[in-house]
Amino acid sequence: MPSIVDMVDILERLESKALHIEPARCVKVRNRNASCTRCADACTSGAITVEGNSIDIDGEKCTGCGTCTAACPTQAIVCDKPSDEQLAEGLARSMDANGGMAAVICGRVAARKTADVDRVAEVLCLGRVDVPSLVGAAARGAQSIALIDGGCSTCKFRAAVPHIDATADEANALLEAWGSDVRVSRLDAVPQELAAHDREQATGGVSRRGFFTGVKSQAKNLATEAATYGIEKELGIAKEHATLRDTLKVGEDGCLPHGPIPRHEDLLESLFEMGEPDNVTIASHQWGSVTMDPEKCDNCGVCATFCPTGALSKVLRDAPKKPGRPAAKGAKELECLEFRLSDCVGCGTCADVCIGRAITVSHDIEASRVLELEPVSMRGAKRKRGIGGAWRS
């Protein structure tokens, strides 16, 4: 029978799963020279530490508000309460129930039991709501979107207010650029059409259909975690700490893996469904416009090596045979770099790791380039000498 200490350990492990880290996606873990600290900057409780090649969340300080999740450009921090899918479903359900108006309430509003929970989506803090979720709701047919708080000025999550405002402003800028009349508004009271008219409708943040589903899910998670913990303890299995190479899954050629960010892909899909944008420039942190000074670039390719999404990629060619030396089998050299703005999440890692400071990342984005698939070629005028000038395929 598990002891009290065992139960505490099990519950701590279960609770930690509400917010978990995907370290291989974190640009700071991938390269300690990356300057991104958006998660720590957005955190309302000072629970996140980002230093060296590590990111850590202090479970005792973390309040679970989810603001860090929305702030992270590479989705390295994942929130499960609610998950992105649950948030999207909540917005869709709200939109259907209200004839086009999608509404999100914070936990404070839910606690006051003033809103009909079948007409709203709920998050602990509005900082959890991200730009892709809001634009996605508009793409799916929402006629208006309301973010309803319970009085941020006296809330323990009030540090998230600048982030919430910036999210709403950025979503509105995108919607306007794409010719949509939908707008995101901030409200500090529940509108009459969303109000609960009796106690049954105001269940304090747990919908009637969701209560038993939630209980069942938590019971299943607890049973699974308890079983895993018991097996590990019985067999004496200690938690292993993966090396940085194992964490990043570095390939045999020394290259870091990269790939699309699910939330970013959802945003692109939503914008594609909304049609062609106006020929305007918008301020957005969802992308970064990368330019390179060819006079400073020595074609080392380190920027593409550490790009988390592959927005910057290498185009290689066979390395020429040097006079008096045998040709190295499979030797390649960099022909040029290619940049796709649509794949870029604006993390700035390329500029941070560039030894020659040849790269600049701007968040003034030409809307017409966001959905372009053709890459822009970039090539430095200087030649890389010595180690690093060639790669083997």
C-alpha cells in the first residue's frame, strides 16, 4: 500500500503534466547564445528559469495560468488545461451557442458564477489565449470574439495584462489585413446575452457535459501514474537525465532536427482559408522577416543549423577538389541559404548565433509574403575558411 510520501510524489508528478516542456523545441536549449526569454518574461509568478542550455519551471511557484504557453514562439511549453485543441473546441462551441459570438472567460469570472458555461470557453487566465486561436475562431465563422476578465487590476495574474492586450491587438491587425470584419474585444463584465439565469447554468466553471468527463479523465490519469510509480519503485528504476545530445536528438551529421510548429501551422491554415491579404505591413511576432548583409556573411551556415523550423535552410553542392589533395568522398559546401517567411516564427535565433552579425530579424511583416511558398535565396560575399567550410552528406 502506498505511503503518504508515495502519494505526494504521485500527485506532484500528475500535476506537473498540466504544463510540460518540449526541450528540443526550446531555442535556448538548442543554443545557449539564443536571446529568447519570452516564456520567462511572460510568466506571472517568476516560475520559469532559462539559462545555459536549460529551461526549468518551478512547480511550487507556477500558478498554471498558461501565459508562457501562448508566449513561446516554438511551442516548447505545452499546456494541457486547456490544450490547444480544447481551447479551439470551446471557442467553436461558444460561437455555435451564441449565434456567431465566441467568448472566453477567465477563472475569476467562472468563480463568480455569472456566465452560462455552455456559452463560453474558459481558461484560468486570458493570458493562455494565443493569436492562432483567435484568428482560427474567425476563420471558422465567428462574427465577434470577446475576452472577458474578472477585473485584472486586482488579480494575482495581473502581470499578464500587457501580454493579453498585445495578443488581442495582434489578432485584430491580422484580421484587418486579411479583410475580415471580425474583431477581438476586451470586456470586464459578462454581457447580458451570456449571463447565467439560474444556478444550474452557472456551475462555477465546470459545464454539465464536461464535469463527469473531467472526473473520469483525472481518475484515469491518477491510476496510470500510480501504476507507473509503483513499477518504477518496485524495480528500483531511477529517473535518468538525458544528455543534451539525446534531448536534441542530434543527427550523425551534427545537425539539429527542425520542423513545423503545430500552432504556427494552424495559424497559416486559418489565414489561407480567409483568402488573400491586403498589401500592408503589420507588426507581428508570429513571424520574423530575415535579411542578411552579404558583406558580413562568410557562408558558415550556422544560422540554418540552429533554426528550429527550417525557415532558414542550407543549399549544398559538391565541394570542389583541391589541387594536390584527394577528393573527400561526399564532401559538400554551402552554395546559398534559403529563407521562407511563412515557416519563420520570429524567435531570432539566427541573428543571435551569427558570428559575423550578418543577420537582422524584423517584426514588421509584409502581409502579402506570409503565405508565399517560394524561398528567398541569400548568399554571403565572404568565403568560410578552415573548419566548418564544408559538410559531409
